[in-house]
Amino acid sequence: MALLKKSLPAEERRARTVETVIELAGEQNPSDITTAAIAKRMGLTQGALFRHFPSKDSLLEAVMEWVAEQLLTRIERSLSSDMTPLAALESMFMTHVRFVAEHPGIPRLLFGELQKAETTAAKRIVQTLVRRYGERLQGLIEEGKNRGEIDPQIDSDASAMLFIGTLQGLVMQSLLVGDVNHILKEAARVFAIYRRGIRRAP
């Protein structure tokens, strides 16, 4: 990332700071990211950084807010009214996969927050994101049942959890092999198995 000019507007500098944290998280353990490293990557002093974020916790909160907003917005934009429920689920799945592939630091940050024993503002944002995501999935699954596309006997809540767990498994595999493109290579065939499990038999 290029060094920032000191004349950047406050909101733009805040946005660049969030981007820098996500970028650094893709290169190292998020818990090892210091404000000094963030400031150095941006060409700022720590003092300049703290003028926009009074603490590292407030910065992580802003990062999680950005992640939640960007992911949910992208998903909604990927859906259209003429999609069948199963097509919409596939669109959600692939949109999420592409989002992770573009920002490999995000899963590290999310997992890091959820593993914390204490409740932080950033952790609450992640929990809210997962809840809203799950509700969106359950809505599509219920719609699929009503339209005769999805097996009416399946548990909608469990199906939504399986969808999220499948994504998390793909992410973990990509982290294990050290190749973010792994998730792109495997996503389609993995979703095909999920789809086969929930669709209504002919």
C-alpha cells in the first residue's frame, strides 16, 4: 500500500486504516499486529493513527463493522428476485467465497475475535453478523420448502448451520494449505454436495 498523504480527509484515512489491518492480517497472526506496524505500513506516526482510533480495540471494532457491512451488501447485490431459492443459496455461497479470496486476512480476524474469552465490541459485531447471516439462510431455505424445491422434512436451522460450517471448512482448508485460491477451486463441487443434501427428490 502506498504511503498516505497527510492531507487525506479523516473518513478516507479511517477507511485506509481498516484496509491496512485486513491486509496485514493476511500476512501474519492478527494478534501480532501492532499499532506501530499499522502506522508504519501507512506512512504515519502512531500519534496520527490514534487521532482516528483512540485504541486498538476501537480499530478492531471498525474493521468488523466494515467486514459485516461489505459481506452482507455484496450478498444482497448478488441476489435477484427471479432466482430460485437454491440458486440464491448458491449465489450467497460463491459470493462469500470470492469475498474471502479477495480478503484472506478477514477469516483470521474473525476467528481471532470469536476465540477471545471476553466479550468485546468487535466480537459482538461478529456474533450479530453470524446471526443475521443465518437468518437470511433460513429464510431462503423456508422459501425453498414452500416452493417445492427443497426437502420439506429438513431442519432449516441445521441446514443454515451446515451451510456456514461448510464455508468455514473451506476457509480452514485454504489456511492449512497456505493457498487462498484453494477455496475458489473447491467451492463449486463442495456446494454441489450441500445442494444435493437439501433439495427435494424428484
